[in-house]
Amino acid sequence: MMDEVFGAGYARSLASDLVLGALGGRTAQQALDEGEPPRVVWEALCDATGQSEATRWLHRGDTKKALRRNARR
């Protein structure tokens, strides 16, 4: 899902480089590696990067449709 929202290269960079206070000062990758639920990590990333509600819930529906809808806003 990160690749779809941020693009593959930027998603990898965010996952490994962005330190998130909501995850106890860990990166998304560190948090996942330490057993943090993916949904918690996704929410922290969305908060830190200012994603819309539509983007936050992409995993619940048709991703491409939601991205198109989100782009029109």
C-alpha cells in the first residue's frame, strides 16, 4: 500500500528513514520488525505525512478507485 500512495522509491525511504514519535521514535520498518501491527504503523505514517481519510482506508477497498477519488479533491 505504501508503494501505491507514495511511489516505490519514496515508500522505501519513508519506511526506513522517517522516525515516528507515535511509534516510540522508531521507523516504520523498525516497528514492523519488532511486531507492531501494520495498521498501527500505517496510521502513524498517515498522521506524519498528512494523508487524507480516503488514503488511510485504501486497504479496505478498491485502491485505484480510492486514489483517483482522492486525487480529485
